[in-house]
Amino acid sequence: MPKNVPPFEVTCPCCSAVLKVDAEIKGVIAHTAAVKPKMFADIEEAARAMKEQDTRRDSIFRQSVEAQAAGGNPGYVSRANPYPIYAWSRALFWLVSICIAGVIWIGASIVERSRRVG
């Protein structure tokens, strides 16, 4: 590599930071972080935006409460999965579990008897 190569600058494609690289030592010698633009010009504008966000959130909540009161949108149906998720009662859960365990037990005993005979 030629000697006395001046350092060069590289811009990061992810964060737009500027890196100064020295070719002789093959390393970064300086770093300048990208300047992030401010979201709001002043504190009053930020407070106004927060107040608008609060009113919007309250409006959405009020609409969902009204929809549930009207019976239009049950709470257990999500937008990602439009099929309702049904919860089993405790008695039904244990009844089904015991029936499944009984079927497995009977099946295992039948297999065991067939092995003894054969």
C-alpha cells in the first residue's frame, strides 16, 4: 500500500454517521454522529401534540367502549386472528381431560393384552 495516503471519510448507510478512516493503520480515527432533526420546534408545540394524542386515545377508547356496550365487537376477537378464542369452563376441561386419559389407558391395556396373547 502506498505511504502517506490521507485519511478518507465514509458515511454509514444505517445511521448516516461519518467515519474518518486511516488507510495506513486500517482503522477508524474519528467519528461524527449524524445530526438528528428535532421532532418539535419548541416546548409548546410538543405539549400541544401530546394533548392531541391524549384526546385521540380517549376518543378511540370511548368508541371501543360504546361498541362493546352495543354488542358489536366482543373483546376476545383480535384483528390479527378474526376467529374468537373460546375459553373452556373448568368442569368441561377436566371432563375432556379424564375422557382422553381413559381412552389412552384403555388403548394401552388392549395393546398390552394383545402382546401377551401373541
